[in-house]
Amino acid sequence: MRLSVIAVGRMRDDPSAALFERYRKRLRAPLALTEVEVPAGPARARREGERLLAAVPAGAAVAVLDEGGEMLSSEGFARRLASWRDGGRRDCAFLIGGADGHGENVMSKADFRLSLGAMTWPHLLVRAMLAEQLYRAETILADHPYHRAGRKPAFRSGVCR
């Protein structure tokens, strides 16, 4: 499955850009980042939404990051991605809005609304957190040891590893 993060704003040299790249490089699935900018003015959220939606690959599952969305465990997130993949979706796009959130034009196109928790996170950090969760989901689905929930630690020479 091809993955896309489509976000309002530019990372430039922000330290979170390096973290995003770290997880993007680890993923086996391709992860594209598309950044859009909209100048301030009336109906900014709607205009941001138009640019976000224009970047979504045809037929992609659309996941909107939204504070009112569903909070999933890492395993639940992996199952959600697997259900889209197994249901024939070749692409999945994650939309990250601007400071004012998403307009109705974006919300009405969402297949899923995802929340990363009740706290407010900087939009640039959200990209890195999402990339890590995408990598974690991939490792969960591959039964890779990166995600160790529910596993007993191995003890060697009295040291937990």
C-alpha cells in the first residue's frame, strides 16, 4: 500500500523533519509527503481543504487527523490499515490541516477521522508522530519485534534487553 501525508504548512529545517525522514526511510511501503500553503484570508480552511483534497491519489482511503476523531491503539491502527489494504485500497492519504482545522469540504470526504489524543500537538510534530505510527503498524503486521506490546522481555545475564 502506498501512503501519503498531505499537510498544510512547510517543515523546512524544523527538527521534526529529520524525525519524519527517519521513519519514512524505515518504512517498506512508500510514504510521500505533500505540503500545501494557503495565504491568510477569508474561508482559509475551505481553501486549504481544496488543496489538500487535490493532492489525494485517486481511489485512496482518506484519513483526516482531527482532535474529534477516533483514538486507536497502535494495534488498532495497524488493523485499520490492513483492512484498507486487504479491501483493495492501493493508496491511503492522511490529511493534516492548518491551525483552524479542516473545513467541511475535507470532513465530508473522510473515510476515517483519526485523533492522536486529547492533547493539542504542533502540526509539524504530528507528521513525525504519524510517520512513526505508520512504521509501527507495518512492524505489527509483519510481527517484527519493534512493537513489543504484550511480549515478555528477554533476560540475559541478568540484563533486560
